[in-house]
Amino acid sequence: MISVEEALSIVLSGAAPLGVESIALGDCADRIVAADIVARITQPPFAASAMDGYAARFADATKGETLRVIGEAPAGAPFDGGVGAGEAVRIFTGGVVPPGADHVVIQEDAAREGDAITISEAQERPRHIRPAGVDFQKGDVLARAGERLHEIHGALFAAANIDSVSVFRRPRVAVFSNGDELIEPGADLKPGQIINSNHYALCALIENWGGEATYLGCARDSEADIEAMFKKARDADMIVPIGGASVGDYDFVKTAFRKLGGETGFEKVAVRPGKPTWFGRLRSARIVGLPGNPASAIVTATLFVRPLAVALGGGDPTAAEGTAPLAAPVPANGGRETYLRAVVRDDAIAPAPDQDSSLLRPFAEANALIKRPPHGEALRVGDAAPFVRLR
């Protein structure tokens, strides 16, 4: 049985980005940039009016002054000429500010009669013009390699005249459950049966961590059924079996894995919950075997599947960790590194009252895991507790 740190080192050994692909802007949210993304144009590419009004020289824009209107500059149709002394051009938001003008008199501050306007309000300083390049300049780096993109980036890149971006390929992660006792939601439970539920959370988490999760189904407790699942996942970069990781008479997952030529990296981790977690390689795929208990599966997926998915997808696998003062006491810890479901709120962290590994409900509220070292001393209210963020 190895430590969490040792296990993670084995899981991440040789884990490198899987490759690069070019994608459309509409698909770029949550993807990781493979190469710096550079603006192709300056934005805005010209000095533009920020208001509807009249483009003029600020020197002429004094209260009571009358200016001659010599043309119009609606958005997309620049005025063909310049603005001289005593002149103004009717302009609209987004319109190109004509040469010679350095100020826009908003329409509320001007009274127009025919081809002349009279300025009705004092103009304190040159205003209402967005300079060319005020957002970004051609050649500016808009996103750097390794950065995770979000929903706004597509609009930013489009404004820079970029129509596609290079990102790291998302790892393909195949997930399957195992157990004769598992039945699907909505069915009538018979004695000894339980609902097959873990994969709903795990597949959603994997997608959140940057992977492409595919649920293959539930394998029965037979080597043949489990072998079929591994073969079905032949194109996956990572395979995540749930359950069948212990040493019972009906735990066939590792037996089937070895029969297919899999090589084991480790078989147990000194962690609670989740000691039966195991790792191996089958062809080019990495296998992270998770226990069947809900808390064990989600905790160990957070510790091992998350960093591996992130690393294969080109990101930084370092866990999102922090510390916060305890809102409730925590007892002394045993010999295994332990992770307690908890809620971080208002700069304090509170462990869930029941940490049983079979419970899912505490995860519905938990947003962090308190990290307890082996043989850690009891902690009191207000003591600093290290934690790993769940979301």
C-alpha cells in the first residue's frame, strides 16, 4: 500500500498533452490553448464615436456656438472628408470619427436647425471618442499557451479577426460500472439490489475536468463481461472502472485486466476513503480503478482522475488547494491520509457530520475536501485546515 503522493506520481508519470487540434470559436470554452493566440487586427481599428451626436473640434464646441453640419457618419459608412473650424459631422455610435474632429457633442447638448447646430451645454473636455486600439492592438497576445479558455474568449478572438484556435485535444475517458447488485434508476428494487448511480457524478466531473467522458454501461460479475468492457474502450486514453476493486470472490475487474495484458502500477493506496483504488496500463490507455462506494469513488477520482485528465489535456494538474479555519472540531486521524467532505463558506470550513463512504448526500453540499495527514492531531475550532476544492 503506497501513499497518495507516491500513487499520484505513478499516475502522472509520462502524462503529456495528447496532441493539438484546431477548433471553431463556438467550441473553445473550457479548452486549453496549445499556442499563444495573437490579435490579427487592432480593435477598434479606427477612432469610433461612443455616442450619437456631432463630431467636431473641441476648440469650437463652446456653449452658444453655432456649427455647420457638413455630412453624416453612421456606423459602417464613414464620412468622406474632414472636419474644419466651425464644422461638424452628424455621427452615430460606432461611426468613424472623421479627421480633424477630437470631440463628440452628444445630441442632447445640441439644437439643430437645418444644416446648423447650436451647442446648448458647456463641454468640459474632449469626450465620447473611443481611440483606435483602446481594446487591443494587432499583435497583442489575447491568450497564452496553457491557459484555459472561458465563455468570453470566443467573442474576444472573433473581434480580433480570428476564426479558429489551436487547443490541446481532450482526453477520451471511458467509464464503466461493475456489479450484479446494480440496477438502473427507475427500476423496482429487489432484496440486495442498489441503484447504479456513481457514473452520473463521475462522468460529469470528468467533463468538468476537461475530458470527454463516455459511459460504457454496467458489467456483470464475470470476467467475460468485464473483458468486453475493456475491449469496448480500446480507443480511450483513460479507462475508469467503478467497483470490483476489492479482494472479494466476485471482484473480477483486475483479473480481467491482467488477462488482457494489462500492467499494474499499484493496487492499494493509503487513503481514506478509497484504499482499493488501483492503477495500470492497458495498451496505450491508463486505467484508474475506483472503489464502488460513492464517497470513495468521488474522492479518489478527485485525487487521481482529475489531475491525469488535466495533464493529458495540456493543463496544470496541480490541485486547487487552500487553507481555512475550522468551523467545527476534527478528531485525530489514523494511519491513512484522510479526506473529509466539507463546505467552505465565509472564510471558514465545516466538515460534514457523517463521513461514511457509502453516502452521496454530503457531496451535494460539499465543495471541498479537508485533507488530514496520517496520524494528524485533533483540530479545534479556528485551527487552520488544509483542503482541496471540489468545485
